[in-house]
Amino acid sequence: MPQLTALSLSIAVLGAIWAFLALGPLSSIVLVWAGFIAWGCFFHTGGDQKALVKTIAGTAYGAVIAWIALLIIVKVPVTAFGTLPVWPAIVVGVTVFFLVIVASIEPLSAVPAQVYGYAATVAYSLHQASDTAAGTGPLANLTSPNFDNPLVKMIVSFVIGAVAGLISGKLAGALTKKAA
């Protein structure tokens, strides 16, 4: 079978399984789209064992740095700038510096992986209903030791997505081997 067909087939089948699991029995634990981000990152980063390490390390590191930024913004509200978003912009600028400066470390050398992790974690946290007073939503659960914490949910989704990428690549490789 041609390589592109094999890869398309393996991703289609495993993608359907991932969607079923993430939208069904694992829906309170993972996010289907976050897993697909890591899955794509795996192939973008090379589609091999090194890519698996870089994808998991990078997306997880990005999620941690985003989580730190969100904690600072939520827990240290600076109102000196009125309604202008100057404080969040400063926090983002500083944390993004730390997001990229680590690129000389091999597992964190794929900067896009860190950016995917950071952006996805912030997006999930900001675009979900959150009532900090009532203790609900991602921003209200930044320190919860469970899957309501966006850091936990995102990292688990990224790891499973990256592993799914590896499995789909191996399955595609098996489908392209010629019969002896």
C-alpha cells in the first residue's frame, strides 16, 4: 500500500478511536482537540522516537509555562493600569521568553511544541466559563489536584495524542511493507 494511503488509513482509524474515547468515556479527563494538536506536532517534529520525546516534553513544558502565567495573572491582580491589559501582556512577555530560551536543551529544541502547549492551555483556560468566586471553570481550578485543573487535563491529552501519533506512524509503516 502506498505510504500516504497507509498513513491516511491509520490516522483515520486511530483518530476515530481517539475521538470516541475523548468525547465519550474519557471526556472528563482529556480534550479531543488537544490530543490532535500533539498528534500533529509529533509528525511536524519528525514522526519518530525523538519526535515523541520532543512533542511530549515541549507541549508539557508549554502547558506548565502557560499555567504559571495564568496563576500569576489570576493570583496577582495588578490594577495600576486600569482596564488596559498591560499586566497580562507583561506576564505573557516574560513567560514566553522562558518558553523559548530552553531550546538549546534537546528535548525542548522544537519550539513549536512549546508554543502549541502554551497556546492550547491558555485558550482552553480563557475560553471556558469560569466563576472564580464559585470555584468553577479552568481559571478557578488552576491549583486543583484533579482533571478540572487545565494543566493536568492538557498534559494528559498531549501525552495520549503524541503516543497516538507514534502508533499511527508505526501502523502506517506496517501497512506499507511489501509481502515477502
